[in-house]
Amino acid sequence: MSKIYVVDTSYLLELYKVPGSSSAVLYEPVKERIARAIKDKAMLFIPLPCVIEFASHLADAADKQTALSIARAFKVELALSLENKGVWRVTPCYDSPRAFHDGFGTFISDHLLAGVGLCDSFTIAEATRLAEKYESFGYRVHVLTLDEALKAHEPHTEEDPFVGL
């Protein structure tokens, strides 16, 4: 069965080894999950709010030179994504010019009182949108995250999830 993964900020932080926001013990398992998804020709989506959150972690890193190197490498990946040549597909959460407004409304109505943050709310919305769009074509949609609460919202339960050690 074909798979689509929506990649959360937590996986990006580990994959790019962001100083102060990543753990040496989580890098290899996260890297292996991404490599396996690429090998299996899965689609990898990153919601735009996760890119913004990732960048905020880079800005907060104490080691600014390493953060700058990571940001430059990630920018190259973003450019490839825009040309449909890269690993990632950076995506808005809805096919609408009102994406942020609508997403913020969903955050208020469905997630705020449950303690789900705005970025996670957009990640859930994107995973749901992709499931609705691709499920009839045989795709299963999962969220790659280290956040168990976010993982619980993925449209299809993953058989062998990795949410940390």
C-alpha cells in the first residue's frame, strides 16, 4: 500500500540535528524512518507551519554558526521542493487562499481546549486533507512525529510507529 507521511517539526529537528532541540540518540532512528520512506517512494509533506516552527528553533539555538549552516542546507531543500525535485513537499494546509484563517478557526474550534498547539493543529488538518484526497487511490496517511498526542490524530494508524525511545 502506498504511503504519505506528514512530517512534524520534531522529526525535522532530529534529522537536521538542531543544537539544543535534538538528541543524539534519536537522530539514527529518525534518519532511518525518513530513508525508508524515501526508498519506499512515499510522499513526504511538511506543513508550512512546521517549517516556521523549525526556523524558530534554529533562531533559538545557542550555536548560531551550526544553526546558520542548517538553515542554508534546509533552504536548498526548500528550493528543490518548489521545483518538485526534492524529498519534501512543503504544503499549505488547505487548497484555499484563506488557509491560515481557516486553519486558525479549526485550531480554536477543535484543538485549543484540548491543549493541541497551532502547529500541531495545522499538521492534523494537513494529514486529514491528504487522507481525504488520496485514500481512494490506496494511500495511507501517517504523521511522522515524536509527539504521541499528535501521532494519535493521524488518519491511519501506523503499524510500526517511532515516537521516540
